[in-house]
Amino acid sequence: MEKRVLIFYDERMLGHDPTGWDEEHPDWSAAVKSMISQQFPDASLDTYNHPERPGRLTAIVDALSASPIKGADWRAVAPATTTQLQRVHSPSYLAYIDSLVGRSGWLAQDTTAVSPDSVAAARLAAGAGVAACEALAAREGRNAFCIVRPPGHHALNDRPMGFCLYNNIAVAAAHARASLGYERVMIWDWDMHHGNGTQALFYHDPNVLVIDSHVEAPFYPGTGHIEETGAGAGRGFHLNVPLPRGCGNATLLDVFDRVVRPAAHAFDPALILISAGFDCHYLDQTCAMDDTGYAALAARVRSLADDCCDGRLLLVLEGGYEPEGLSASVHATIGALAGHAVDTFNVLPDDSGLAAVAKAEQFHAETIARLAYRPGARAIGHA
Ligand SMILES: [Zn+2]
């Protein structure tokens, strides 16, 4: 019998454990120490505990073990192959990452870093999305959630960034296009940060529609302006929805209703992928969502996938750094993917993001209408 939701996870992803200050780049460490002491004057600077830590995943797995979700089926993960990674990363970049096997150190001042087992973990994180695409194509499950780290959506073609080594969601999207024969795939990045890597990788591609809702620049990484809508053949296939800090559940659900759903119906994808970060949770201290909002989002994208693409829906974990909020949100999300009822969600008395969503809906209306036109389609007219 077809299971409802497949969960892809491998405990070897816990082996990615960068911690401590960077001895090779004292200026990078000094800059981060300065930033931390400005934001948290009482914080100890003796050691550096990376926020993207193994405990994120163990909190999620513990929550799912303590309260198993009916209809969920756990699956193993294989590392992504070089061929799969090369669809979105340059050969020289892949060689550079391979050279880091067994080593520790920071790769950038933004604290993107590796420990000896990080490259193996990153190969598994990218491979999880590939395995999930294959399983959905084979109808082994209705939809899927990949519990992975390191995250991926900041990783560029030839550069690591923002805790990300390989762009996991882009590797999955490229695999679906190249290997499974899906003509069009759609990505919604609902992580709090703009997925600059995903944007750059598909910016010229009319076959991958990317919608990205995020806290507006200059918030990290400082990109994702509403005017960035794609270029060349990809013009009109990238929709950014910048949001103010403090936005809550109603804002993200409004992004779905006003931008994501109409765009999906116009674009008609064969697969919907979600860069599922959970850092808009209020415990992450910038925005104000909670687990009830994430469950409602998941229920809506599940229904959308049922309408658009025979249910094919894949969520890949990105950010979310407070273990309690992250684990509760992922649990609620997977429950909704499994078809459990989502009755209600919490709303703020005055959700700060609603005006920004209305602006984005208006800004993108014509672009979304044009998504229904296929590139190269023969015009229908009178002789
Ligand atoms: Zn994030």
C-alpha cells in the first residue's frame, strides 16, 4: 500500500560538526567575536559553538521517535554522485570540497566551516533529495521530507556560503529535470533567509520556477529584491517576496494564497520542491511563526501538489536553529504531509508582513499571468 510521507535521514549527517574559532583566519574570528559581543554582551567567547549543529537533527529525530507519525515511512540515504552534483556545481569547486575531507576549518568569514566528516555529510544531504525524487517518481510515497544538514540554499555554483556546501534543493531539482524527465519543476523557498544560491543557479532557466519569501535585505544574505525576476530565457521565472522582520503565520500563509498557489497553477509543474527552513519560528527571535503555521503551510502545499502534479511534493530542510521550535515545527509539518487534519493556526493581532505580501502580489501579477504561456508554443490564430 502506498505510504503517505517518506522521511529521508542518515545519522552520518551528524558527523558534520564544525566548532571552535578559526586558527588560520584570526581576522575572521575577530570579526565574528565583535558581532557576537555586540548582539550578546554577556556571551562567552572562549569557544565558538556553531549554530548549525548536530543537535538540530537529533532534536527532530527524537521528537518523531517520541511521537511517531502514522503514515510516515523512514528511508535510507545514499551519497550524491559527482555526476549529480556537477549539474549545479563546477568541477573545480567539487574538487575543492573533496580536498577538505578529513580537515577542519572555516571556509568563509560568515562561519561556513567544515570538520573532518563534513564532506561525507554534505554528500548525503544532497543525495537525500535525489533519493526522494526517485522514490516519488516510483510512487513509493505520496510526498517526502528530507531531514538533512548541512543546509544548501546559499551554496553557489563555485562557492560555499551561509553554512552550505552543496545546494541540496538545486541538486534535487536538476536531477528531476535531467533524470526523471520532468519538463518543469517549481521551488518555493520559505526559509527566513533569501536562497541566493538557488536564485543564482536557476536565474536564467525558464524550466525551474523559483519563489522565495524571506526577510528583506539588508538582512542576510542581502539579496532577494522584488525586482529580481530572472534574466534571459529565465526572465519572469523568479518571484521574490521580501518581508519585514516580525512577520507571523498569517503572512506566510498569505504568500501561499496570493503568490505561490496562483503561480503553480499557471506554471503547471511536474514536481513541487520546498526549501523548508524553520527559522521564521519565534524562538529563533527574528520572525513570529510557530508550529501551527508550519503545519498549515504544509497542508496547503500538499493540497496544491495534489491539484497540480499528482501529489509529488518534496520538502528539504534548510535553517531553523532553536531545537525546540525546530523539532515541533518539523513534526507538525510532517504530520500535515501525512494528511493529518490541520484545524487551525495561531494569528498575531497585527501581523507585520501582510502589506508586503499584498505589494508582492500586485508587483508579480502580470509575471504570474505570463507563466501560463509556454516558451516556444505555437501561436493559435486565424489563417
Ligand atoms: Zn535560514
